[in-house]
Amino acid sequence: MLGVYVTIPVACFRKGMAREFLETEAIPPPATCYGFLLSLVGETQRARHVGARVTPTLLNHPVTSVVLRTVWRIKKRPLGSPGNTRPDYQQLLTGTELLVWVNSSGEKNGAPRLEERVRESLDPETRNRIKRFGGLSLGESTHLVDSVALLSEQLTDTLMGRLGNLNKPRTYMLAEKGLLGLPVWVDHVGSAGTVHVVGELVKSDRLEPPPVARMPRILPPAAES
């Protein structure tokens, strides 16, 4: 199990059914966190680490604001024509601070596993082996991360000392009767192939890994088990 500390100055974890008003989830869905980790290690094949378990822990309460922006719409007309863009309101989160937990015990495609590759990408002695391109974002491609680090005992102590009693860590965990459904696999062409799980945000007095059995598993529709 690895914990990856991430800060994002500006982000939007867009709700899947949001249309005219682009609302954001309070936390990035497991599918979004998985995409971030793939980008971090330089992996372009989305199915390479299917079976990994990934979930976020929110460490603070980001400020929510609303902006008016131009949004692309895919319609039955040439891409780039005036009918494919329109102004829409979008929610943004400012100052998001979180952990992304990853566990590779259930991966299907063998070594090297995602945990190993994430550790290698953040180790000063080995990160020069990573071949990646583009900016590192979590959410939309324009929402670049500010810092990334492996969670260590020292960092854990620093974070807990700063959080205090008001900002208790909140981790997304699977729950049969949970009220928060989030995707573990997104169909970028339509919605038929999107896979959701049901869970809840669980508060904790300590910053520790969640139970593996309650972590969402990254599985496309054909691989569900």
C-alpha cells in the first residue's frame, strides 16, 4: 500500500451527469485518481494496471467558486463550428490537498505493478528512468498539480500536526448503503461503458491506509468480478 500526497491549486472533478451547470465532486473519483497515477508513471495504456485498488483521502476543505467558461459540445456538425461551443458555468475547487492510496494486490497484468512504478517515479534515485510527457494534472488537463510526494512517517506527522481537529481526514470507502456513487472506469465516448461503485466519505482521527477490502477496484465492464 502506498499513499501519494498531492496538492492541486485549481481543480474540478466534474460530476458525470452535469450538463449546463458543471458541478464538481468534493473529491476526485477513483477513475480520476487512477488516470493521474498512470500519467505520473508514464503509462499510456489505460488497461495496463486493471485490478489495482485506488481511493482518495481529502485532507482539507477546498474553497468552492463558480466561473463562466467556454465548453466544447460534440454534435453532428464539423468540429470547430460555432454550434460546438457555448458558455457554461463551472464549479472550481481552490487549494485541494489530498492523498491517493494505491494497492496492487489485485492487479491482473503482472509485474511491474502500479505500486512499484509509483514508488520508482517519486524516488530521487530512480525517477530519471521514468519516461513521461505533458503536464501532470488531476482532473481536467488544465488543472495541473502543484506538488507530489510519497507519504512517509515524517510527512504524516507534519500533516496531522497541521490539520488539527477541524480538518479530519475523509477517505472514500466502499459501502453497500453509501450515498456517493463515483466511477472506477469512464467511457469517454458515451456513458454505457462507465462503471460506478457506491461508497461514503469516512472521517478518521488518524492518517492511515484504508482497509483494502473497502478500496474501490479499477475494473472496466468486461473485467468486473
